[in-house]
Amino acid sequence: MREQAIAKADRSAPVSQVAWDVVGVRALPGFRLHVRFNDGTEGTVDLSRFIHEPDAGVFAGLADPARFANVGIEEGAVTWQGALDVWPWSLDLAPDAMHTKIREQGEWVL
């Protein structure tokens, strides 16, 4: 009888593998981001107007260039983690909506 090899699950692979999972993000000048998705789609997100509007709400905190540049990825979404004494939660952008706009237009303007 031949031995059969049993493949082990790759535990380093992400749990979710959807096209709109963000796998790369970089802050750009002018409150913009360059994002790359799991399916290879890439483009920009322009938050320059949105974060400076009177009704930006918690996103107004991103008007600080240092805080805006502290962007990251958590569970496939673009996020900004807050300092516990100033900003105790994280902000995120909807990756599915971002993916749709970037795939259609190359850019998502908020």
C-alpha cells in the first residue's frame, strides 16, 4: 500500500480571500492613499476634501498629516489606529466600496 502525504493547512495565509481585501496601502501627499487589493487592482483614495469638511466627524482627526500617514491594514481594510489618550478607536474605510470605485475609475474620492 502506498503512503499518502497529507498537506498541512497554511496558517500564515489570510482567513478571507476576497478580491477587495486590501493587501497594500501607502500614504501620499495631499491626504491621498495608494491602495492595492488582493486581486491586483490598484489605485488612489482621495480624502483631501472629506477630512476637512465640517461634517467629517471622527475622520476630521486625519487632518493631522502625521496621524494620516500612520495608516495600516487590519483584516483586509485600510485603518488608522488611535492613541489611547486621544483617539481610543480605529477608523477604517469600507474595502468593498473602495475596490468598486477604484476598479471602475482608478480613484475613490470621498
